[in-house]
Amino acid sequence: MNMAITIRNIMLICNRVIVKQQTLLGRPFMSSFKLYENRKNEETLEESETIKDIDVEKIFIQPKVQEILKRIRHINMDKVFRTVTKPLSLPRYQFLTEEELQQQLEEARQKAEIKLQMPPVLKPKPSVTEILSYDPELQGLDNFKIVFTDITYGISDRQRLIVVRDTDGTLRKAKRGERHRMNQTYFPQNGRKHKLPIMFEDEHLDNLLQREKYEFVLDRACLQFEPDDPDYIKIIEKTYQHIDTTRSFNELRSTRHFGSMAFYFVVARKMDNLLLDMIQRKLISDAADLVRLYCIVHPDSDTAQQSVSEGDDLGIVKVGINKEVYSNVRPDSDTAQQSVSEGDDLGIVKIFLQYDSRKKGNLELALQTYEDMQKQRHIVEEGVKSAHGHT
Amino acid sequence: MWLKTGLKYACVFLVRLNNTNNKITIGLPSVCRYIGNVRFNDKTVISRTYLSFGSNFKSQYSIPRLWLRNNLIHFKPGSSTYGRNFGVQKFTPVLFPALHLQPYRDIHTCGILFGEEEEQVKEGDVETASSEDTENDPKDRRKVIPPETSKRYLKSKAYAETYGSEPVWTRYRRNFKGQYPPRKTRKTCIRSGKISTGNPCPICRDEYLVLHHTNTELLEQFVSPHTGQVYDANKTGLCQKKQKELIVAVEKAKDWGLITFDVPFREYDYSEYYPDIQDSKTA
């Protein structure tokens, strides 16, 4: 009854939806798009189940997790502010002092943070309708459904009230597809389409992924779907898996999707390739951050247990450091400071390798290569220093 | 065709009968071939003018069957005898040299004079009279070219020679009176299946440029790399019909994911999705 009162007080527009012809532009809206129904791939089924077990929403939003994800994502200003297609305008030249320049750079960093906002990671929410009232007296009145949309200014798309009067007289809240259509009709978003773009269908999506257009697919998926749409989650999972198989993680580094992708891999326990990529690019702190994230997401895993038992909080562990590297180092030199923290990072990565990794061989090899290189670099540095006279 | 002996002059014609309209078409390359197979005396001169005459003959003259029946020579392909008995002394490049021949009454003509050997002739040279007039018309555009052919054409040498590496519309100039071109380009270049203008637009003038959503190499020539928008018809010179087709093809290609573009940014309000947090933009 409260619902009825609110409906009366606000401006309404009715839409007719003819029951039999549920097609839009000759193409059944979303009915040929059966991503959610065709769950034949067992692998994805397994991951979806693990995701279901873990409350991704609660974990994702924790400040610590967000910090980690932002750190490993990095900000490459050239990539974030690369030239994009936009209406032509004349360039602007400014003369700035040193302070003003720093100020502008700071502002640019803040703008970059906004641009690199991570799309929310949510659990897939099936389209469940709530029945508001049964009015069987109304059945047979019309042969079409009527959709009532509240178009009051200032309400977000998710909270907007959209109800449907079925032909049998039931008044219910609109399903996901109906909500999308109505929101797009009255509050069209630039780039979002009424009908699902054909590129999200399986074969066309495969084509795009083969051409490695990951950022394009993810951006467009963000724009087209709601984050808790099962179809959206299926698309981005498919994209992440393809990135995993082609090892092209660097494509997403310094974009908004890297954090969500890393989070997905950690939750699905498929982070080995990503870890390998980080080690190969000498991003040991990133690798350690990823392992720490793993410990947060799976607190009952062996890695988490081990790192806790070594005495510190989930962050710092002093285990398994290559003593030859650090034995002759001065404690107050920069190299020492770095290597101590690096030692912690290396340590935690090694714990992960020992207990929970699925690609132990490759990762160990990569780590060994890294350590050897560091050793060589250290020797050279020492040599250079002694040559210059600083013992 | 079989050779009749005792002729002084002869002309070599290969003839196909069109049973539907009783017309006979004469083709050239087979003629050259048969001339090649025939041995002539040293005094024989087959002048070039004959050949050019023959090519003129090809598409424009369809000789009535009745006339030719009286003046026909037949050759048997592959026959070793036709060199010996064939005494061609001189050819006069006259339009209907068969006039010099003695008429034969018992000449047989049949619809399959050429048989399989004729099939080895390059296609398009020996054609029936009805299709020749229209399909060889350079302004005819009724033939539908598939997009795959267009894609191959864009990678071909012929395309590279014609257009180089520039977009296809760069070298085109509209014709109009005065300084300023009309606001709109013409409605269409092709009417009733034929080009109806002397200066067709860049797409209409080249039949192998097909606007199709899969033909991304062509479509991207009409999209600005800076603004991401399709160029105006005033800039490219396309007729209105082709401009509409182009816009549709580009939209479709973007929908299919064949052309990528910079997607508008979507900013999320985290408080909608995570009701517990305080800050809306970040966690």
C-alpha cells in the first residue's frame, strides 16, 4: 500500500509491452543470448562455485585489499592520459612555475585515480521479481503488460522504481531486462545500447579476444551491464581466462580492470601465471602483495597459516632469504634497506611457492633467475663502489 | 567444322549459334587459335587488320543466321588435313570477306560447333548476344559483388596501383557550378542498375568497393582517427545513398566488435553497490 501512495505522488509514464511480440527490432531481446544458461564449461562452473563460497563483496571493499589492488595496478601516466578520440579542440599552452607545475601534476594524479576507479566486484544476482499485489479482477483487461517507471530526477538507475502490471493482473517489480530497457529509454547513457551488442555473443567475443582487444571488451561490458549481472560476470571471467592463457597481463596494467582481474585470479586460485609475470618483470613487491591478498582472501590456506606462524602480521615475514646476498651488506646502506624489505617480499613469495602454488617449477625457476641477477647486480655495484674509492 | 576443298579464299570464323534468337555470334580468340593450327603457304599474309577487324566484329555484329549459312566455312579441329588443302593466298580485310567465297548449300550448322575445346577459351570472349550488350557496359552495376571479393581487392595490386595508400575518397573532386559546393551531395549515382552520372562518387565508381560491416579496411578509411566519427559526405564526396550505407555498416561493425573505439567512461558510485562504506568514489 505504501508503494501505491508513492506511485500516486510522483510523475509516471506508462509503457505498453505487447505480450506476444516480445521482440525488439526483429531480434528477441536477450533470448538468443544464453550465456547464463549454457554453463557447460566445467572450469568456469568450478570457479563460480568458489566465488559463491567466498563473500567477494565484503572482501573486495576492505581498505587493505583496495590498497593492495591499487599498488599492484600502478599508474602509468602515459597510458592513462593517452590520446583518445574526442571532438577536436585547440591545444592549450601554459607557463607555470615549479610549484604550479607540481600542483598540476598532483591534480593529474587525482584525475588518474578517478579514471582508474575499479569496477565493483559483486556476486552474480539472478533476476528475482518481487510481487507487489495480486489483482485477478484486472485480467483480460488488455492484451499487453504495462510498465510504470518512476522518472523523478535525482534517483539512481538501481534504486529507480519500475513495476509491471501483467496481463493476469499481477503487479510486480520489473526484471533485470525490463529495468535495463526502461532506464536506457528515459535516462540514456552514452554508449550503452538497448539491445545487447552482438559482440558479446560467444563467437564474436572469441574473435575479439583472439585479437587481444581486452580493454575494449571490458570497458564496453562495464558500460552495458550492471556489475551484479550474471551475464556480465560470465563475460569478464571469460576475458580474464583468455588473458591468463595468453599471459598478456601487461595489457591491463595501469587500467581500471587490473585490480578486478587480480582479485578474480586470487579468489579462483589461478594466480600462478600472474605471479610469474610479476617476477619476470622484477616486480617482487607486487608479487608479495598478491600473496598477501591471497592470505586475506583464503585465510585458512597453508600459506596464510605459515606466514602468521612465523611471527608477524600478514605483511612481513623473514624467512628463506638468500644469506649470501645479504651477509656482507652494510645495514644502513640503501641496498641493505631495500634488500631487507625485498627479503620479506621474497620470503612470503617463497612460502606461497612451497605450499599453495600450482606451477611450482616455473615459479621457482623464475625466482632463481631473479635472485641470480640480483646477486650479479650487487657484485657489480660493490665492484664499482670500490673502484671509485668507497669501500 | 570441316574444311571444304578447292577454295581460294577463306575466312576463319568460329561461330556459335544461339538457338533462341537465331543469331550467330562470332568470336575472336578461337579464330586466332585455329589460324595458328592451320598451315598456310608462304605467300599467305594474315594481316593484323584482320585481327582488329575481328575484335570489332565480336560484340557489335550479330550476323543473321540465314545469311551466314550460305557463306560459311567449317573447320575440323585438330585435323591434319586442313593445312594442305587450304590455299589461302590473301586476305582482304573487308567487313564480310565471306562474300568472296563460293556458296555452299549443304552446310551444316549445329548448336555445339565448339564443344569442350571452346571452353578453354578465356571466359567472356565468346558470349551470347543478349548478355553481351549489357554486361560489358561499364556503367552497369547490377552484378552484386560479395564482400569477400572486396576484401581481396583491397589487398590486391590493382587497388594499390589505383589508390596507393591514400583513402579512396582523397583524389575525388565533385563537379558543381560556382565556388561553393551544394550542401548535400547527389542523392544517388546509380539508377535502374546503371551509373547515371558522369562523375560517380568514390564508392559507386569502383564496383569492387563494397560497403559491408566485415569490410573494415574500407570502412575505416571513412572514419576520422582523431574524433572517431564518420566523415561528412561533403568531405568524402559520397552520394547520399552510399553515405547512409556507410553509416549503417560502421554502426554494425562497431556492434559486432569488428571496429574498436574508445568507450565512454562509466563512473561508479560505490555506495550503491556496497552500502556499508562511507566514501562513495573509493573504498
